[in-house]
Amino acid sequence: MADWEQLRELAHEIEVPELRSLARTARHRQLRARAAVGVLAGLVLLGGGVGLASVGGTDRDNVQPVQDPTGRLTDAPGGVLPLPAPDPGSNVATVDAGRYRVPLDDGLAFEVDLPDHTSAHDGGLFLASGSIVLKTEVAGADYGVPRDPCTRQTIDPVGPTVDDLVHALGELPVYRVTLPRPVELGGAEGSYVEARVPRAYDASQCDRQQVQLPGDPRTAVGGAPPYLGRWWILDVDGTRVVVQQNCWGCSAEELDRAVATAQSITFTPER
Amino acid sequence: MDGGRDVEDLDALYAASYRRLVVQMYAICGDLADAEDAVQEAFITALRKRRTLRSVHNPEAWIRTVALRRLHGGWRHLAVVRRHQATQREPEPAVGVGPEHVALVTALGLLDPGQREVVVLHHLGDLSVAEIADQLGIPVGTVKSRLSRGRERLGELLTEREEPSHG
């Protein structure tokens, strides 16, 4: 029989951090959010592009149930399809070959050509085909890099610009990151880098024996070496968007064959 | 509104509930650090949304829901990574806690995530079936079936552990 009392007693061994330290974090986030809203409001006043006002208002801490974004996509034109509904009992949708439209936030979406048998997780945040996962998201104020991808995996924000993130990626320990080069993807400009963690890297001392990837703390993932990733860090009309093509355990040739998927992306306003 | 009173209320809630929420999240996710992160993030959210928190009937349940959502996100993303890793790895054992805790948490880790959540909230969080249904936003019947199957499977797993095969 399960001994729940024994598990309850574990509570006595848990250290309670001071609430004041959490309050400081809360205040910092509040200030960052206000600053972002201020900047975005200014950009909107200057006529700065598509859907910018919605970006700063995105509140990922909201405790209301997350709406299925596929539900809004019913009238995509020109043969572009909405992602299908998730398979029963899961958050994964199985996708036939075609061009699909995926919302990024209230004001921005992207379209992408997906091969047959792609699985779409979390409303298209992850699009997995074979062993390769395409991850596309708005990289907001919380987006950052781990203090140490192996031993201190807490993600710290790096700053709001494409260059802030590219610079932080280049400084990361554990990863081998190529020099950034200018790139255009889907109508947006930015920087492109390739990152890898070699098979020989000993992750046995890492938290959960995994190496943490940069990302938004709420969506970041990690994996065991070897890792190979292609990263497009883009400025889409003032919104920083990161497109990652990630693979744990596959070769550069496999990733090369899949690059057409990432290159088929175009960014569009979300309706 | 009385800001000083708010602080006192949240202080009291934090002092009273932090540890038990961490244990509940630990039983659900199997990683003490993730559990602590989830609960701390939930309290940070509470600090940022005090107005919302004031209006809810059960603040501890609200904070648990936020912590659970954070765990759900972590699972989903980890699951994607695991699904697409070339080499499947066994679940990692819990660290930093004694073996008597690890046995139960390891067995819980082998349950279906939906069953695990319901079993933990019922047996460790002392929530009724109706309360679980309300907090997770799922039908009462689903809670009952998950609880029944989860308990049955957990019993099997713990029995297997106590009586290892000699074959």
C-alpha cells in the first residue's frame, strides 16, 4: 500500500525561501512588463507595424484555461490550412502534408510547409517530423539563456533585441555556437546561428542529465547530448521571434534535409 | 483595499501552504527542484495578481492550479524532446530525498500523467473528487475513473516492488 504519510513528512525537510525574495522577482517582472508595454505603445503610435500592441499584453501567467488556437483558424486563404484538432485525449495533432497557418500570438502568425506525418504539439509551438523538432515562438522579455546549461539551468532574460540574444548565445558555456550571420526568413531579417553539444559531452553531472536549451522559461526544453540546432533569431516588424530546428541524436545531414521546412516559413498578421 | 492586510494574508498563506504544495507537485512531477520552481513561480504570479487572488474563493487552490499549469508545460515540452530523442532513457530517480519517498514517487512516475495527478491531489492534497474536477476542469466521472485506475495501477507497482520476481 502507498504510504502517503511518509511523503507528507517530506514537507519538514523542505526549505522555504523568503517570500520577500519572490516579491522582488515579481516586482522586476512587473517593471519589465510595463516597460515593454510602454515601448510597444510608442511603436504603435509611430505606425510601427502589424499587431504590435498585442505583444506586450500577452500574459502567460494567466490562470484561465488556454484556448486552443486552432479554433480561430477557419478561413485561411489560398490553400493554407489550420492545424487540425489534437488527437483525442492528447495535445498532439497529426498533420498531413500541406501548408499550415500557426498563430504565434494575438497579432502574428506564420505559415509553413509540413511534411506528411508531422505531429503538432501545443498548438504548433512544436512541429515534429521524424527526429527533428521545429519550435517557433515569440521571444519576449522573459526569453533568455540558462546560467549554466548543465548545472544551473535557471533561465535569465538576456534583453529585448535580436542582438542581445545572439550575443548571449555566443557566450553560452557547453554549447558550440557558430558566428552569427545575417539572414532573411519568411519576410523578416535577423541572425542565424548553429549550436551543438557534441556526443562526447558528459552530461552525467547535469540536472536530470540533460543540457538546457535557451528559451522562454515556460516553454524551454532540454535534452541529452548530442544536440544539433539551427537558430533563426528574427525581428518580425518589431517582435522578436525565434525559430529553432532542434535534433537530439541526429546528424547534420538529417538536419540539412529538414531545413526546407524552416525555410518555407512566412510570417503574416494573425486575424 | 488594505495593502498591508494583503501582504499579511499572502504571508500567512505562503507560510501555511508552501511546503505541502511543493510535496504535492513533487509527487506529481518526480523532481523536487521542478516542484519548488513551480510553487515559487505560482507565488510570484500570486504576488503580481493580488487583485485576482483577493477575489478567489480558495487562494491555495488557485496557487496550486497555477503551479500545476507550470508543471503541465514542462511535461509537454519534455515529452516532445523525449519522443524525438534517438535513445529513450528511463525516468530519472528522484534526488535529494530518502529512498522511502523515492519508492512511492517512482511508482507514481509510472502512472499515466492524468491518473497520477488525480491520485496525488486526492491522497496527498486531500481533495474530494468534486474539488479535483473543479480545479482541473474535467468531469467528475473522468476524475473517478482516473482515480480508480490510478490507484489500482499504483497498488500493482508497489506490490511488484515489494515482491521482486525471482524468475
